[in-house]
Amino acid sequence: MDYVGEHLLPGKLGQFFVVLSFAASFVATISFFKSANAKSLGDQASWKKMGRLAFWVNTLSVFIVFATIYYIVRQHYFEYNFAWEHSGKKLDPKYMLACIWEAQEGSFLLWMMWHGVLGIILMFKARQWEAPVLTVISFAQFCLTTMILGVYVFGHQIGHSPFMLVRQLFQEAPIFQRADYLSIPQMQDGQSLNALLQNYWMVIHPPILFLGFASTIVPFSFVVAGLWKKQYGAWTKTALPWTLFSGAMLITGIMMGAAWAYESLTFGGYWAWDPVENASLVPWLVLVAGLHTQVVYNATGHSLRATNLFLILEYILVLYSTFLTRSGILGDTSVHAFVGSGMDLQLILLILVFLIPAAVLYIINYNKIPHIKKEENTWSREFWMFIGSLVVFLSAIFICVATSLPVINRIFGTNWTTGEDPKFSYNRIEIFIAIILGVLTAGGQYLKYKNTPKNLLWKRIWPATAVALVISVLISLFGGIHYDQYGTGFLFAIHLALFAGIYSLVANVGYIFTGLQGKLKVAGASVAHAGFGLLLVGILVSSSKKEVLSYNTTGINLPFDPKTKENPLENITLLKDVKTDMGTYYATYLSNDSVNKTGNIIYFQVKFQDKKTGESFNLWPNLIKNTKGAENYSNNPDKRHYWDHDIFTYISYANILDKVKDTSGFVSHPVSLHDTIFYSRGIMILDTVYVNPDNGKYHFTSSDTALLAHIRVISRDSLQYTIAPLLYVKDNRIHRVADTLFAQNLAVEIGSVMTNRKLDLRVKESSDMVPFVSLKVYTFPQINLVWIGILVMVTGFWMSIIYRRKQRLRPEPALVA
Amino acid sequence: MKRLHIILLVFIAIAIGLLVSFMGNLSTYETIASARQKAGKSVTIIAKLDNSQPIEYNPVKDPNYLSFHIQDTLGNRAKVIYHFGKPYDMEKAERIVLKGKMNESGDVFEIAQKDGILIKCPSKYKDDPETAKKNLSQTQ
């Protein structure tokens, strides 16, 4: 059949470049491999030239594929499944890129684009390491391209092509019997980007996160190169800025996700130990462990084996996290609810093709990796850095096992799952990790490599220790941290961790002045550790002092399990225009009549008034109409920032969410002037009818056709109200504006003007008419410390990158063995 | 024995201790029938909404009381009480993961934690081919 109106050229072009990038990555892998193994310099150079060319072709192809998808989405070519499924005509242009990386194929492309960029930088920077390192990266490109290849081999589909047509994917759908199927309404517009994802974080978070993800391959490649070329420790200086870069980008990406979760999702915080969050945190932790042992090796010659191990594992864990989040295996444990892509086998193979060669290389070379027989001195920096790395690694293993329960169940046929309180099952263990790491990062830098004279150590560290002790005791006494929901033992651990965080902050800031004489150039590590300490304090204070403001004072109190100590009456219902007592605030729900430009977001105006200060402000929590053919809504919070806390609210329920159809309809009453209508709670009388009213609300002129009825309502308790429905004609159509009287659950509209000077008044009585909104309101004290801590920590990473890059160029100091 | 080995042994011991303690706090997936036998114990049930019974939620009266009925794959039914707001898109859920305790008489499954309900909606985050298919076959 010849279909009408399809644009097949971009798809064919795009698919051509998919195949070209696939072939080029293969050629690049082989060429770089040959170059790395070549005996003669001539062979080495000529294979390298070939490899470089192929890598450039691969990278350019990947960018062209991406651009082609962008073109298809931008042109609204809905014959392509990609455009039909992920974009729509109404989609704001700023989300046109976001809707590309919403899709599996799009996010793989993003990953490959970053691989390409990093690979090209390495061509210029990696010098003698170029060939082996780029072999690994080209091979990764090759593997990732299979994910978007979309070809069939022996009946198995390899990857999903982003250029599939809707009619190819859903061949059996009847509409494709028609040649002009594109003119059918469903094909005229796409399913659009998921409403929850239409958010500026969706524009920025995935590219940064994927840059972090992509960059983790660089330290891994250096390890593989070292093992392969049997130059075990020779790469560690060259690779250190890359390890640092990877660490900085990955945590930036992760914490952007956390900020997103905090700001515009209603998870009730920035971190929930959700499996999808954990899956990206675990590789970062292992990378950080590897970073520290790498620094130790550079300085002392210790810990090279550990460095190799950690930097291999961090990349394997990145691939494992890809499997976890994309295979759908986390479906029952994660709120992120990824749907399986049917590529499970391919994703498992992706792990294995990297794990097996790396593991074999590591094991057969293990004994040849240089190590120092003599053990580290107990009073040396390298010893405690190694312990710290082990603690970080242990924490990563724990999180990884806990997150992998669905995988463990699948393999061993067990049926374990996290208990009723998944967050606490992590927190109660991580808090001790935090205490240890806080103290280690505080003291670590005061130790010297090799050995530290004890009296010197005490002399330098006691001021910081004393200051930290005083501050943390003051905060513990007067800071109002009484989080006893999990017993006094956990509360005690929180205070200990608070001390550890403050200690880390104070000691590292102090070290910049006492240890480094204020030389900021070399202070990267101190700054990063101070940021870590601040982050720790921020996490502890904001979490333990997080408070629900919307304790329900209106509802019925239910008996609760006294053991949980939790008062779950966390939602409060506000009736429209009724000022409600809400703890330290009065809250009033004012309106819900504002919408955004495209009409898919409804804003609810809620006024808060501080009882003490009298300060009042409005918050606008909102509901976003879902796309993807669903008529439901998603909620989107609003918050007010103060320097020391945030007030945060979201809608847990509102009338418009009511799916129950209003069964009571309008009942017609033909009435003349001064006639009486009876309703269940009283009577109403038609007092006056104004023709073309011109009052405060309506401005009609004599050229219009409009009627406004004034109806007096007298309820049984003899209260009087007025209700004023309107009827007007515009553009040859009748428009009715009903008026409602919430106090009486009454709505009245003018149905029509009848011949005998009567009006058809239509009356509706319904108990569901009172507009209300159920809210949850939180306060997060000191939440800013979390964000500032992260920013300081990442700044420290970047300072180290700059410093280590320069250091790398200097001649190597002789290692002391 | 070298100090490194001692350190590693200590770490392995701690790791095992952590895992044992973590495993001790795990719950298991149960059916409604087996959850009744483990009344009072914290368990996880995967079920779907029993549409033959109404969802009881009246936020004007009490926004923190939700009650509904579930049915598992074996056809057993139970009433669930949840003391937080009503999750969005609940009616659309194809599957609900519930973490809580069956009461002693075995007729009510109580959920005491806010995170105790996980609603699985096909269309929430990711695209569902079934919806797309339905969408395409509607027209004629």
C-alpha cells in the first residue's frame, strides 16, 4: 500500500547513520586494539590514525542520529513512533530536547554523545595511553549502539531503532488499513511528554547525569589499559583528573535529581533510598573509594591493587545500574516505575562483556601489580585513607545488596522485600557510616603521609576538635533536635553524626589555614571534605527537624498503633474561603481559577498566615493534567524559601480529582417574575431580571443580548442569599453562566427564555459542591545546608582537578618504597 | 597474619553483621491468605483493586482515612485501611504493592507508613504499549 503524507527520508537517513556509527565503532575498536598491540612504531601510528578516523565518524554519526530525531520531533512527523510516543504539538519547545532523552533510545544516544566527546578529548590528552583507552571506549560505543540498532538476527531483535514507524510497531491496528491513516485524529498529535517530566530539571538533569555516567568509563579504561599493557601503576597520575572529573559530574547529576525530587515531585524530600536513586549512588561511592586509593598510590605507592579493583567495579556497577533501571526489574520496589524494555538479555550481556575481560585481566595480573611489603604506619595518612575507602566501599556494598533484592529473588527464588519502613532500614546503618566518615575526613588531612609525630598531630588538631565539640554540643542542647521516632539509640546516633559532620567542616576549614597556610590552590581536598561535612549537617538537621505543619485538627482522630509513634494525620482539608487553624499558621484556600498558557496546569491559591508574626503569603500548589491519553492529574508542589527553612506544600486531594460523576442533574422550573421555587432546604424567588446588565461584574451594552436574573434564596433557617445566573448570546451561540451558592449546595442557571415571558430556571442540588482542597504542608529547616554542602563539595572536586592537572605535568618525584 | 588481613576480616565480619541485621528486618511477599496466617506480622502484598467494592475516601470529613478492597491473583479479597491521603491515579492502578499488617481477625490490612502503598500505573512515568495499542484501535 502507498501511504499518504509520510516523510520517510529522515528516518532512512537516521537509520543509515545508526548503522554507520555501529560499523565505525567496530572499526575503531579493532584499529585501536591493533595499535595498542602493534610491535613497530609504524604499525602503531597507522592503526591509530585509522582508529581516530573511525572514532570521529562514529561520534559524528551519533550526533547526526540525534539531530535527525530532533528534526522529526520538531517537525511533528507523527508517523515516526518516537515523535508520536514522546512528543506532541502542544509541547513547549523548550521540552523538545527533554522528550528525546525521556525515551530509552534517546538516553542511550545521550550517553554515546558524551562518550564521543570524552573520547575525542582523550585523543589529544591521553598520549601513550590513547590506543588502549580508546579501544575500551570504542568498544563501549559499539555495545551501546546495539541498543538502538533495531535489527533482527536469527529472530532475536537487537535493540530498538528510534526510527520505527507507528505502523511498523502496531501492524495489526486497523487504522493502518487506510492509506491516509495520518489524517486520523490519533495520528495528528503525539502522546507528548509525560506531565511530571515537563519541568526544567528534565532539561538539565539527564545531560549532566549522563555526562557523569559516560565519564566513569575513563578511569576504568585506564585500569584496563594498565593491566593490558602491564604498566600497572603508570597511568594513575594521568588518570587522576579524570577520576576527579567523573566523581564531580556524577554527584552533580545525582544531586540535581535529588533537587528535582525535592522541588517538584511529592516524594516528601530529596532522598528516599529509592532503588533508582541507589543505583546511581553506588557507583559514585565506589568511584570515591577508588579516587582515594589512587591518591594514596600517587603519594606513597600503597593501595594500587585496591585502586584497580575499585575503578573496575565502579564501571561494572554503572552498567549494573543501567540494567536495574532499564530492565523493569525494580517495578515493584521503585516509585520510578520503569517499564521493561524487553532488552533484559542484552543489558545483562552488556555487563558481562565488560566484567569478564576486566576480571580476568585483574586476576591473572594480581600478583604482578606492585605493592609495598612493609605495611602502612598506623599514624600515616595513607593508612586512614585506605580505611576510609574501605568504609565507603562497605557502604556501597550494603546499599547495592539491599537495592538488588528483586534480582536476588529472581536468581534464588526467594521472596524478600524491604519492610514497612524502607528508608529507616538504610538510615539506621548509614548513620554509622556517616559518623565514621565524618571523623575520618576531619582528621585525615592532619595526618602526614608515612608517619605523623604524635605531639605535632595533637598540637594541630586540638583547636578544631575543641571548636567542633563546643558547636555541636550547643546545637545538640539548644538546636531542638528531638527526633525520637526510632528510639533514643537512634537519636543519640544522630547527635554523634552531627558532631562528626561539624568536626569535618571545622577541621577542614581550619586545615586550609593551619596546614596549607591559606594556599587555596592546593586546598581542593579540604574544600571537598568541608562540603561533605556541611552536607552531612544539612542532611541530619533537615531530616530530623522536618516537620509536618498540616496536622489535621479537623478530622476524626483515629486510634493508632502507639508503637509507631507516628501521627499520620498529615493532611488537612481546607474548605474554600474558610480560614483554618493549622498549627503555627492559619491557612485559607482562596481559588483554583488560574491556569497556565496551555491550560494543562491548574493552580490553587492558598494563603498562609503566620500566627505569631502576622506575615502572610500565598502558595500555588498545582495539578498537572496527565498526557499519554490519561485524563488524571499529577500534583506539583509549591514552596516558599527562607534563609533557614522552606515551607513546602502539595495537594493531596481536590474536588476535580473526584471521578464520581455528579449524579444530580439540573431540574427545570419555568417561572415568571416573583414566582417561587422550592428546593430541599428552603425557597427561592425570582426577584428581577436585568437586560444587558452593566454592573461591577458584567459590562453589556444595548447591542448585546444578555439576561441576568436576581434570585433571592431563603433557607429554612431564614437566612437570605442572592444568586445571579447569566445568559447571553455571542457569535450566534447561547452561553450560560451558572451561579452557585455553596452554603446551600445550590447551583442555578438560566436554561432559556420561554415564549410566555417565562424563564426556564434550572436548579441543581448537590452535596459535592463545596470546593475544598486537601493539603500536606511541611517545613524543612536548614535545607539550604544540603545544597550549599553539595556545591562546596563539587567546588572542591574542581579545585583538585585543576591542581592535579598541573601536578601531572610536573616531573615525577621518586617514590619511596 | 598481616594487619591488612585483620582489617579485612573485621570488615567482612561487619559486612556480614550488617547484612544479617538487614535481612532480619526484611518482610516477605505474601498472598492475602498467607498474610492472614501471619496476622500481626509486617508483610508485603501485591494485589489489584477490587472494583466490586467502593473506595471510601471523604476528604471533607477526614483527609487521612482511606479504605478500599483488594483482590490478589488467587481471588482472595481483603479490606485495606491507609491513614494517609488517597494516592493519585489509584483507580487506574493495574497493580498495588502494599506493605502493612493484617489485623488479628484477618479482615483488615492496615498500613501504618506513608510509603506503604506503591501504585503501579502503566502510564505514569513510562509509556505503555497496551495503551498505545488501545488508542490506535479506537478509531474507525
